[in-house]
Amino acid sequence: MTEDDRGPGPTYSVVVPVFNEEGNVEALVARVVPVMEQIGAPFELLLVDDGSKDRTPKLLRKLAAADPRVRVVRFSRNYGQEAAVEALYLNARGRWLIQMDGDLQHPPEEIPKLIAKKDEGFDVVYGIRQARKDSFYRVAASRTMQWGMRTMMEIELPDDVSTFRLMSGHVARLVAALPERRKFFSALIVWSGARIGIVKVSHAQRATGQTHYNFTKLLNHTFDLVVGFSSKPLRYLGTMGLLFALFGFGLGAWTILRKLIWGYGTEGWSSLFAAIVVLSGVQLMALSLIGEYIARIYVQAQDRPLYNIAERLNFHPEDPATQPEDELYRTSLEPESARALLTSDPAVAPTEASS
């Protein structure tokens, strides 16, 4: 794979979104750096803090000050995982990106397996988790979402893929630069036509803390996939309406014929009430689904930046990813100490930009 048009940079960017991971970030850096040093190619470790409320920002500043290869982007508030992943893809300088979670369930020691597999000619390599250490409901939700991708969306992905993956920087920046505001990156990577490989990797228990990916977030994530990547739900809704209409016409014809031929009909309101409730529920579902599509059009038309940047650490003006086009950077959101440190040296002072 040749260098892309972003110019020269490190060979690998290990990219990690973090949110309230004060118990994990130090161990994460302590394990990732030796692994990448052993590989021997130039690398960077890029972390995006998605508006953490604990000690994570303080620890990230400490880690960035100790090692210039550790680069940090801090959001002004929590914008969600997909926004954090987009920021990672836009700000990474590497020709290859290695994405992993910040909870250490993806062991950094498995990174060499991904790198070895991509040398077989793949653009993207997914780590397939062996002996998965997640709760039952999360595994079930993940399997259901992947089933939906293959059946409803016709998106072919290997079983039990995760966000532990290696990808070409060209592919990552391609999908990050797409114009839609609500992205589902696993589906977009398949859409890009990238050559995808898989490799088996181990999976660990979360090192410390509790998962931030509860059932509601998993459900929303699945809904984002279904609504944001296909118009097929509208077709399914139309098919459901047609079936209800045919059933209604058939039931009406049967009632009339029974009255004309046998001279009796069903009396009572229970069946009528049940029919009204069912049809009303279907109509509300249809309106809700149509409203979701319209809401996404509205968000797309607003064209706001997906996130605000409050702070950058170990970024320099000559970096090709200092200011991606889709970001809004406000120096007024930086902590006073960090802003004073940056502005004391004109060579590293950030430039305020607007969308």
C-alpha cells in the first residue's frame, strides 16, 4: 500500500476513543507503546476523549507530556462513539490505522496478528474475538445487529466482527469524509469495496470500571444502521400495509358473504376494538419511521460540525491533520493551564478555525 495524498507520516496510527476511562488509559499506553516499538515501524498513539467527566483528561495530558508519540484530541462534551471514531480517522497521520477500544478488552499484544494478515494484500483486517468475555445481552444484541446487516441490509461481514481492526489510512479517511452526518463505519467500510480479511484474536474482561455500552445504546446503534444505511425499512412498512389491507378486504368480504348466504353476523365490539388498536399501532409505527428519515434529512441540512474540539495535545501547525475540514476548534474551550502552555510557544500555538 502506497502513501496516500495526506503526505508522509508514521507507518501506523493506533487510534482509541475513550470516555471516562481513568482506570485504563495509563495501562493502555503502557501496553500499546512497547508492542509498537517491538514492531519497529514509526507509529503514533492517537486518543480522542469524548467529553470525559472523570480524571481521564488530566491523565491524558500527563501521558502526552511524557511521550510526543501520544497525541490527544479532547471534545468539549460527549458527542458519541461514531463522532469520536470520525475524529480519529480524520486526525490520524498513519498510512495504516489500528483501531481498538480503551477498556483493554482488545489486548494490544494481538496487534502483530493484524499487521501480519494485512501483508497478504488486504485493505482492512478484522479481529475475530475468541472466547468473548461480554455479558449475554451484549453478545445477543451484537449477533442480532450483524444478522440484520446480512439479511436486511445485505452487508456481508464475518461473524462476530469487532472494532478491533486494522485498515488502510486511505479507506479510513474516505469513509470519514463522506457527507452523511450519522455514519455506521462497519457498513461504510464494506461499501467502500475494501479487501477485507479476518484473523482470530483473544478477548479479555474489561480491565476496570463498567461498560458504557448499555442496552439502550446498542439498540440505538442498531437503529442507526437500519435507518441510516438503507431505505428498505420503508419498503417493509409498505409491504406490511399491503398485507393488512388484503386481510381487511378479505375479512370484510367474508363478513358480507356470511350475512348474505347464512344470514348471520358477529356481534360485539371486542373484535372491532382489537382491529382499531392494531391498525392504529401500525400507523404510529409508520409515522415514527417516516419521521426518523425526515429528522435525518433535517440534521443533514443543518450541516453542523459533528463535534467541537476543546483541546489538542502534541499537534503542530505542520501536521497535515491539524485542522480537518469537518471540525470546529475553539481555543476558548481549552483549560487555562493548557492554553497558557500552548500560547507560550508561538511554534505550537493553535489557530482558531470555524466550520
